[in-house]
Amino acid sequence: MRVVVLGSGVIGVTTAWYLARSGHEVAVVERQPGAALETSHANAGQISPGYSAPWAAPGIPFKAIKWLLQRHSPLVVRPSLDPALWVWVARMLRNCTAARYAVNKERMLRLALYSRRAFDEIRAETGIHYDERALGTLQLFRTREQVDAAARDIAVLESCGVAYELLDADGCAVAESALARVREKIAGGLRLPGDATGDCYRFTTELARRAAAAGVEFRYGVDILGLDHDGARVTGVRTAGGVIRGDVFVAALGSYTSALLRPLGLRLPIYPVKGYSITIPVTDPDGAPRSTVMDETHKVAITRLGDRIRAAGTAELAGFDLRLRPARREMLAHVVDDLYPDGGDLGAPEFWAGLRPMTPDGTPVIGPTSRRNLYLNTGHGTLGWTMSCGSGKLLADLVSGRASEIALDGLTLARYGR
């Protein structure tokens, strides 16, 4: 079959790779001049199955109020009359119960752990290098309250068989030796030794090159205007350069997927949540992170990527606004300087922002739609890098008519009653 994949972020490229490996003729359509130039470009660098958890959790409404009052707040809400924002917020708040949190986290962990296995397969097959490390993730707690609250996550980790270590301040300093210099700021940590790190942009562009060599057609610089359909099936993709035909279509456009599908009567509860990152050169390897440290107070991930340090965070609800706001750069720089004052050069950081496609329950939307030849692979939020290979492999199995290797329960659009 000829399969047209819309989008060349890490989700679109891994989907194209697995579809081509399944014997399909694949074309990828992308408005940017190359792969991974939007949300996949400069993310936190975490491949963190163990840290796969929904933002909608018990206590979040109260925490959100406190965050908004902080000087270096992890949450920013820009005033808006956009009804899509407030509908999305209301639906997210309905998921902030212990029962819903456990259900949603299990779904996310199921996919993320499957994706970790798929990552291993791709690395073994292709030999791709992308500043990868497999040294775990450390969730850093600055208060005793945060340590105690980790019990909820630990219960789910245990139920899913995910390895973890609950550490005191000394244990955190052993896991991440540079933290010994700021030990007085640490109350404890939750270490997930099975997690890894790497540069998503380098991985995606390298995999796209290999996919192109294997016959995948990448059409860059092509603006998608809409989808043609006959009521039951999609018949083509309308672009500024004409209509692109195919037998099957896969929408992997991240935050922009919802607008594309709305004229077809498909309502995806996905909203863009803006995140920022800074990237700086390492100046003292001993004073820099070894892997990823997630500062629970500021919700900032600090990751070692070769000879660079990347700090990423902030949840900014501002629609599709991609402006770079200096206050966000200052917040990220503050967290890096607070935990790794000797690690890197903060003089001229590379500053970036991207739109995370978030669902109100945190779980992505993968699989078929009411249009028989239209599939979805979107809504991964902050975990597109973590879930990418598993999502691509799962989607290729569905398109190819093969039984999926993991249960699809709760991963498809059907969970929203559509």
C-alpha cells in the first residue's frame, strides 16, 4: 500500500521507518525544510519510561495556584478567550483524581516501556548515535513533602514492574556526583535506572536519512491545506502544490493535528502546551550532570547531551504563540545555576520553544478513526521522544493488519467516545 505520513517530527519519522520496514510505499509530507525542526528539535532529551506520568494528578489544582504565585513558576497561563483552552483545562481537571491518575499512568507506562524495547531494536539495526546515554533519570526533591508524595508514583511503578531507587540526599550525590556541591538543597530523590537520554533531533534526522535510503519519499517545504474525502475515506492531501494521493493516511502533526481533522468531524482533545529549553556548552565535566536530573520544584529537566547541557521546562498555555519570552530563559538559567553552578557556560545559551501536543489525560492518541483509511499518531505531550519508537511500530502493525504486541486499550480515540 501507499501510505502518506503527515509530519516529520520524531513520531512521523519513526512511523515512516516502521511502515517502510513492513513493505509499504511511504511518503512523508512536511512544511518545514527538514525533519525534526519543530517540537522534536530541542526537547529535554529524556527517554524516560519510568517518568511517564500524566500532568493531571491529585493535588494539581492546588499546586497550580501555588506555581502561578512563584517567581520562577513552572506554569504560565496567558489570558485568552479561546474556548478550546478552557474546555481542555476542564477536562484535564476531571482527570485529577487518584483513580484516573492510576489508569492514565498505566496506559502511558505500557506504551513507554514498549517503546524502550523498540529503541533498542532500532539502535542495534542501524547503529545510530545521538549523544545517547543509559544512566537513568533522577527526580530531585527539595522538600520532605515531595519525598512523601513520591509514594503514589512508586505504587504504580511497582505494579508495572519498573525498577526504581528511593534515595536520600547522600544517595542523590552518589548517583549524580556534581550534586554533592549543593547537597544542602536536596531532601531526596527517586532514581529510575532504566531511563536513558539522547538528542532527539540528531536521532530523528539520522533515522530520516536511513529511511530515505530505504525508499521513503520525504516531501519537505510542502504546506498542507486540508484533507479530501468521500465521506468514508480520505482520498488525498491538499497542498499548495497539488493533491497527494495514497491508500492510507497517518496524521502525525502534533498540536496541529486537531485543526486538520476538524473539517472531517473528528474532534481531538489536544491543546498546545508550550515548553522552552536552553542549551549550553559544558565547561566542567565533573560539575555537570551525568544523565538527567528532574527538579521537582521547578519542573525543569537538566540533561547531559555529550559536551552540552540542556535544561527544559515550563508549561505555558498560550495557544500557538511561539514567541521566545526572556523570563522563561531566566527561569531555566536559574535552575541550572542553582544545581550545577560550575557545570556550563550560561553566557549565551541557545534558546528555543516548542508546542507539546497534550491530551487532557496525558495519553497519546494512536490508531484508527471513523475514516477507514485515516490513522492517528499524535498527542504525546512531553513524551514524544520517550514513546516515539513504540508508537511508530504500533501504528505500522495496525496499518499492516498485524496483531499489536501490546494492548491497545485506552490508547485510541475510542476512549473519548468517538
